[in-house]
Amino acid sequence: MSKTEDNNEAFLGEEADGTTESSAGRRRPTTERSSSDFPKPKKAKKKQAHRAEVWQHFIEKEDLVGLARCRYCSQQIGCDTKLHGTSSMKSHLLRCKFFKAHQDLSTQKVLAGDMRGAITTVPYDKALFRRSVNELLVLCELPFAFVESEGFRRFCANMLPLYTVHCRRTATEDVFKMFLSETAKLKSLFSCEQQRVSLTTAIWVAPTTACSYMVITAHWIDRGWDLQKRIIWFKPVTDHKGDTIADHLRAYACRSLGPNALVRDGSLIHMCCCAHILNLIVRDGLAKVNESIVAIRNAIRYVRSSGDRLKSFKLRVETELHLRSYFQESEEDNGESGESGPEGAKKRVGPPTSKGWDDVQRLVKFLKIFFNCTLAFSATKTVTSTICYHEIVLIERSLINLSINNDQELRLEAMDMRAKLEKYWDGLINMNPLVIIASVFDPRNKMQFANICFDKLYGKDSLESDHLKSSIKKLLKNLFEEYVQRLCNNSQAESTRNKSGEVDDLAPLFEEDDELESRGSLCDELATETVNDVATSELDIYLLEKAVPRQKNRLGMDYDVLSWWRRNSHKFPVLSEFVKDVLAIQVSSVASESAFSTSGRILDPFRSCLSPHMVESLICTQQWLRNTIHQEKLANLVQMLEELDFHESLVAGPKTVADDADLPP
């Protein structure tokens, strides 16, 4: 062995023992090495996604590298990027019989019925059906898990075997994309047309999470003179205070509104909800006779609690006299028992007394007035701003007549309600003047109707009446001049000043329902009013022309103000833009069915548990989709009773043979 080999062996031996002189001081033992001394494992390269369209029809096999399986015939095709590329997969699709059959199925037509009831063939569109399912979830307020339910999958398997049901996560993504798409369309509409809108606010409550949401709805009249509305804001709020609502309105205005969005720099922006004001007045009246109302409700609930009680009640009570005697007997029998209950027990309210019946009957006279006005204020598909001031005048005149009634209690209640009414609606002090201006733009009213109302309420030639007349005329002219400067150039303004003529001879066949005597008297006086002035602008021409006569409608339909302006908009190009913004004003932010509801708008438990962004997407998308669907009106009382009779007939069971004996064979 050479000397060099001996040195190498000695060095290897010392290294194995870890006791070399040169490294003893700086090398740590093997057991004390840190994790950084070991080589790090190599990270696997991230697999890149395939961008070729042909990969939509193939599945890459993980166990066999370089092979892909056809989705239709399951044949394995080479897909190595260096050897085959995508040409082999494209060639396979051209000769794959199953792929050709799939293409035929996607374009196959199915039978369907059109709006007239005829059977036609329509192509099967998978994307359209998927969008329809997503719209079903939004419109019917169904949870996203509905698409994964056993019942829906069974329905699709039986009725639509060609359709593959998507999962709930895909449905969630589709709905959110739908919301973003509709939002972009809405922003494009407002930016292109530069449309002014009327905003209404409301508060929604989620009882599951105790969270409140503020909703902002935009109302406007489009180019076809159709009333439109869209929910444009649905955000959570901390409280229901006015400052909080104002902050959210300001936040939306800074983000979405343009420089000329506000009329007269926002001096006319605020208007109280008329249905809410009526609700406050009615609640004060109900509070005074609350015990009598509760007693009558308890009596009705007691009688209808069982079939025997209802049958006995119908047998004994045949006339109004018997009805009063029946409850008087119940009052005498149960008068002492109601007071001699156990100590600390809740006192029973009822049965109703004679005074309670009189109080409630007296209150019904007021409720009839407010009920009719509330229905008029809370219409959602028709213009309400033109009839608002008319209804306010009817309420105040009715309260004035009741305040001079011989019944002292009725007179006091009428005076209290009138004082409450004047707190919100007292001429131009507590009332937005646009309410009066909107009534002027009803072609059956014009300025003569407002003048008659001022004279009836404050006296003819009185200071208050003259002040209101001059103030409204001045405000009308100022607003019209603002629209002239905004919309018209000098040549258009000059042409409108020289324009003259009469309204078209197409007299409408519409008239309002004359339910109240005061309404008919106002209309009769309006027909005799004449004006003798000189027209110098579109506004003057409109005001000086003769009002449209109120003729009886043969079809029983309400008068359509928008249709008149649609026919005459070419005659008043500038004034019609002014009218669009005024008629779009909503005098109420609640629907008729919830005008006197104390619960408010409530989110269901499903939507309450979602994130605020998802709740906004669902609420807004649902309202936008419903505007594209022409739904029927709400069922009235007669239809509800017919539906109840139908359900009772189902419970009674099918008819027997004896019942069908008279039927022909």
C-alpha cells in the first residue's frame, strides 16, 4: 500500500469518527445538524391548463402520460405535446360517431306551445335552460341547493333527459354574473340617456341575523312613456335614523349621480311617504278605541273557534237586533267572571260592549276615507303623483265636514285627525310643492283644478289661496325655464314660443270613479272654468288650452295620463321632459298590501344567512326580472273566497254515486 493510500484511509477513518483536528472545532456532530443542511425536495411543476378548444371533448388520463380519453366513445388518443400535439384529437372528432350524435342532440328541436296555444318546434338550448333554472331560483326565492335536490333531479331526468343539472356552486356563480351583467346594462342606460330618476328609500329587516338593509329604488319614465322602476342599492345599515339614511343617499349620489341630477340644487328632493302619513293618523285613531277593537276581534275568534259555536251563532243571530242582544247577554253573563280571575292573571278583553260597537262603527267612517286614499297612493304600476293632491283635498274636506257633525265624539276625533293631517300637509309650509305641480300635468285638471282646491280649502280670494296660486305659477315657470336651458338650444326655444294650436280631437273615453260626493263637485266646477291669457311658451300653451273632458269609460278602466302625453309629446318637446320627471315621482314607498303593516319588509331565513353582497344580488336581480314579466294583479277578496271554497270542496271528498245520479251518462 502506498503512502498516499495510507493517508486517505487515515483521513476517512478520522472523518467517520468525527475527530479530525482541522474540523473538530468548527464541525457540529451529525446528530446536531439543522434541517437547512439537508437538500430540499424539488417542487413539482405546476401543471398548465390546456388552452386548445379541442380539450373540451377529452379527459387527460393521470395514470397514463401522453394519453387522453374521448368523452363520447372513451377511446384513448395520444396527446403528447412533442409527439402528437392536438392534431390527432381533432382528427378523432371528425370520425367519432358518438360526437356527431351528440351534436345532433344539441340541435334537435322539441315540441312546445306558443302564446296562442299552437304547438311548434323549437331548438333545444342547453344554455337557455340553465339560465331559466337560475331565474327560477331567483324569482321563487329558492335556495341554491334546490338544484341538487332529489325532486328537481328526478324532474329533469324524466322531462329533460338531455340536460345535465349543474351544482349549487355553479348556480351561485351564474346568479352573481347575471347581477353584474344587469348592473352594467342599467348603468349604460342611465349614462346614455342621461335620465333623471326619482328615488325612494325603505328599510328591510333580517330577523335571523338581526341585520337591517336600506334599499334605494329608482323610478323613471322611459322614451316609450312607460313607468319603470329598478332597485339600485341594497346595503346593510346600523340603524334606522335619518342621518344614516342620508349618509347612504349621499354615498350613492357621489358614486352614481351626474352634475345635473338634482332639480333646483336639491331643494325639492325630500317628500314624505303619503301612505306612512296616513298610517300615523289611523294609528292614533285606533289607539283611542283599541280595547273595543280587541274585544270584537276576540269575539269573532271565539265564535269561529269551532263549528258548533259558528252554527249556533248563525241560528241565533239573524238580524242586527239579535246580534246586539246576543253580545249583551254574553256581556251580562261574563261581566263578573272577567273581573274575578286569579290575582296577577292577564285580564280578558271582551265581550264587546254596546259603547264599543258604537266606537268602532264611528271609526269605520274614517277608515273608509283613508283606505280608498291608501289604495290610490300605493299603486305600483300606474302614475300616482297626479292624484296625490286630489286625494289629500278629499281627506281634508271630509274631515272638515265631520268636524261640524252633531255627534260630539265624532266631531272631536275629526278635529284631532285634521290637526295631525295639517302637521304634514298644510299648503306650501309642510308639503312638497311638486305634489301640487303633478296634479297640474293631468290634462283633465291643469291649473284650474289647483285653483279650485285652494279656494275650497282656504276660501275664495283669501290671502292663503292667492299666495298658493302665485307661488305654484312662479315655481312652474322657474322649473320650465331650467329645463329649457338644459335641453333646448336657442332655435328650438324660439320655435316653441311661436307654436300654437289646439289639442288633437281624440277625446279619451276615461273617467275616474266618482265614489265621493266632493270629487264629483270639484270636477263639475272644473268644467266651467275658463282662462283668457296669451300663450308665449309651451307651458303657457298647455295651461291655456281647454282641459280634457271627463267622459265615462265604457271598459271601466282608469284614465291613463301617460298615453295622453305619449300622443302629444311632439307638441311639447321641452315640457314633456319636465313632465316625465314629475310624473315619475312616487308618493308612497310601500305597496298597498303592506301600507298598514307594522312588520315591514322581512327577509326570509334563507336570504338572511347569506352575505350582504349575495343578498343584494338576489334582491336586485329578482326585482329586475319581475319587471320583464307581466304579472296579473293581486287577487281580490272574491277570488280569495272562491279559492277557500275550492279547498273546502277538496276536503269534503269526491261526489258519491247518488250525487251524480242526475248527470247524463
